[in-house]
Amino acid sequence: MLIFAHRGASGVEPENTLRAIRAALEANVDGIEVDVHQVGDRLMVIHDRWLHKTTSGLGQLQEYSFEELRLLDAGKGETIPSLDEVLALTTGKCIINLELKAIHSVDVLYHYLDNAKRDFTLDLSQVLISSFNHRLLNLIHQERPEIAIGALTACYPLEYAQFAQQLDAYSVHIDIEFINQDFVDDAHKRGLKVYVYTVDELEDINVMRRLGVDGIFSNQPTKVKSHLAHLDSTEL
Ligand code: G3P
Ligand code: MG
């Protein structure tokens, strides 16, 4: 079961900051999930468009320029990272899962990925693009089929994981509130990986293992990894 740090190691450091990403790398995670918004022709790593939720700013992301946003405190003196900073920090170290929030131009995303490939040999096999916006995922898959996509859902669909198979996704990412054995079995039959968010409680980790999910997103990757190591050692 892969462990993804959710918004970086956001349980111990300010979410979606380089600090949270460094903490996740120190925890030796398999992957890191971050949220991505477009601001002008730049991509920034932040979850909420309302700035007061995670920064010293007020109002909405789109009301400010990239330069103005960079002056805000995203927690412990951190700036809101740009996507290139995140790719530079994580490339070659773990999977990077970019969850696309408000993105107006996929060309901007390609630009960042192409630059990272050129500048620090980003390997696309370590990139997973996910979104609740399935039309956006579909467009990316049509234009750049070499980029793996993960279809997010916060509901329990009528036809289980069919929507993700229809997108030809690599993985389906489902809210822990709705996961069950039927969904996992259906997704696996369709050739999809099943990743579940957000899993922080030890009892939930045990259940995810029993269900046979392929990965979990956690705000507490260190805690999760030590619990899994304990389970593995007691099963020997
Ligand atoms: O990508 C998994 C999870 O992060 C989706 O929900 O709102 O935390 O971005 P949210
Ligand atoms: Mg997210």
C-alpha cells in the first residue's frame, strides 16, 4: 500500500508548503499530493481559493498577481509555492500527485512539466495528475496520453469505478467515507489502482489494508508508516 503525504505532511507543517513537502520526504513517503491553482500564466500550490483559509491574505486568489501572492505568509513564514519549486524539490525522490483545482489552460501545465523534464530530468512516470474535474482530465489524456491521470470522486457512483475506466485513468481516488470491498473489487477488475483520502486514524489504516486498496493519502505520513511497519513486524 503506497503512502502519499496529503498536501505534504500537512499534519505537522503548513499544508501545501515546501516545508510540508520536505517533512514528507523525510518521512520517506511513496508520493506527495499537492493542490494546484492557476494564477495568470503561473501555477501555484494551494488548496483554497479563499486566501484567509491558509495564508495571511484576505479575499480570493484571482484578485491578486503572482508577485502579490508571494508576499503572503502560508504558515511558519512560508510562501505559497509555485509549481516549479515543488517539482524541483520532489523530482527523482517520489511520485508527485498534482491535484488540479482551478486550471484555465492545460498548456500552462504542460509548460511546467516540459520545463521540469528539460531542467531537472523529471520522469513523467513519477507524475500523477488528478482532479474532480473529469473533463479536464479527459482533455489532458487526449492531448498527452503519456501523463497518468487519477479520477477523483467524493461520492459513491451508480456504476462504481466505471467513470474512471471511461477516462482511461490509471487510478481512482475515492473519499474514505464511501470506500468498501465492492468498489475496490470493481475498480481492480477494471484495471484501476484504488487510492483513498484522507486516512489518518490507525483503525482506518487497518481497514484500508484489509480492503486491499493500493494507496492512501495521509496528513500524518510518519505516523502511518510506523504503524504499517509495526503491523508488518507483528505478522512475521
Ligand atoms: O487528492 C485527494 C484529496 O486531496 C481531494 O480532496 O479537498 O483535500 O483536495 P481535497
Ligand atoms: Mg487535494
